[in-house]
Amino acid sequence: MNVWSIILQGIVRQLRNLMKRRRYNMCMIG
């Protein structure tokens, strides 16, 4: 396992969580 691959996976997970939160917020506002 490369260190960069692990870091990229962590960033992708954070981005996905942010997108999910934004979607839920939009649904709640809508």
C-alpha cells in the first residue's frame, strides 16, 4: 500500500461525506 494511495482514499472519503451533507442540506432546504 502506497502512502499516497491511502491519503487519496481519505480525501475522497471526506469529499464524498461533504457531498452527501450538501445533498441532505439541499433536500432539507428544498
